[in-house]
Amino acid sequence: MKLTNSKLLLILLILASGYGYMISCTRNDSLIVPIQTTEPFVPTRGNNVHLPGNMTTGDTTQWKMDKSHSSVLWTTSYVGASGLLTGRFNQFGMHDVTSAKMIYYSGNGQPLKDTSWAFYENDPAKTYLNGYVQINTSNTGEPGRDTGCNISNLGTIKIIASQHNLTDSNLAKIKTTKVEFDPNSNGYIVTLDLTWKGKLTAPLTKTYVGTLKYIPKSRVQFGTAAAYSVFGLQLRFSFNCRDFGITSTSISDRIDVECNMNFHNK
């Protein structure tokens, strides 16, 4: 009997020791810090500063918007179908169009200088962008739509040959109010005001948030022509067209806009 009791006591001691070991392991495991498998994003930005000046040809310190290689694109869902409706604006610019400048302009070139912007790569508080599009130049690639339902649905009038219509019924304007670093990329977060009359009785200004991407300055040369520098800015944002009185049931509420602006210093 004494031997049996000794064996029983030994077994109990072994079980108690094992239990204590497991408890200690559990407590130690709770203190283990998980291994980080991905490194935190570290931005890499330079100190480039780009300014338009007076857009003097041949002055390499003054940057000019390269309109022929730039674009303002829009995208929305086609209601009742899985596809998208897409288009672009043929006429646009980077100018702060004040009320006094909202008139008709003759000619086929840019009606106003593209000088209402500045970009500071490492100081976004100094960066600002002003831009506009002429609504009746929306181009979907379908002339019947562009000169028909698009004109009536967007509250504007048809194009008049050799004239730029910058009146309030044909003008949509953006003006940035804040540009700040994006903590998750090398880009920027932009707060902007969109002003547009649409189908309303007067222009309305709404605030939206978008993103800005900088395509860094580089040197290019084509053939035997002199080399020059280029850079790009890509602004993306979305807005609700119902805010501006657009009631067409063919498009969804949300319109996505992408502004691809290229610059050179020739």
C-alpha cells in the first residue's frame, strides 16, 4: 500500500509540474511580439519646384502646359448596363477664370494663359492648381451624342465655330484649397472646390477630396531637336452630378474625373 501511495504521489507531482510548465509557456507566448512581415512605407520625394512664370518661349525657368499632350477625362457607369460611359473635354486650361473673364473669346488657341498653378514637391502647402473645362466640348467619340443629348442634359449650348465659350453656362472650374502629403504614397491629398452651373439656375460650388500624383522631371530629346525637360501632374477626383441638377437616368450619380497635365520648359 505504501508503494502504491508513493507511485500515486509521483504521478501527481509529474502532472502538476507539466501543468505549471504549460501555464508558464502560455504566459510567455502572450508576451511575444509578432514578427513584422512588411516594412512601413517610406516616402521618397525630391525638392523640385515648378512655376509657370509668363510662359515665355525659350526661357527654361518657366514651365508651360503642353496642352496637345494633356487631357481631362471623365468616366461614369451607364445605368442599366455593366459597361462604362467615357469621354474627354477637348477644351480646357489652367487659369483662375474670374467672373470678369467668363465671356466668349475668339480664335482657336488657348483663350487664357495657363499660368494659375504652382508645384512644390516637398512643400505642398505652397502647391495650388486652378483649372477649367468647356462643358460643350465633351467628346465621347459619338458625334450624335456629343451634339445632342449631352448638350441638353448638361445644361449648355452647342459649340460656335472659332469661339471659346467661357460663360457660366458652359464652364466648370476647380480650385484647390489644400494640398498635403499622402502618408501612404509619394503623392498628395488634395481638397478642391468644384464650381459648375449644370442644370441649376446659378453656379454652385461643392468641396471634394482627390489625389495628386507627380511624375518627376526628366530630360528628353527627339531626333536632332534641342533637349528639354518635362514633368507631369495627375489629378483624380469624383463628384456627384445630382448636386448640379443633372437628372439624366442614363448615367449614375458619381462622375470620376482624371486630369493628366504634362509640362515642358521649351
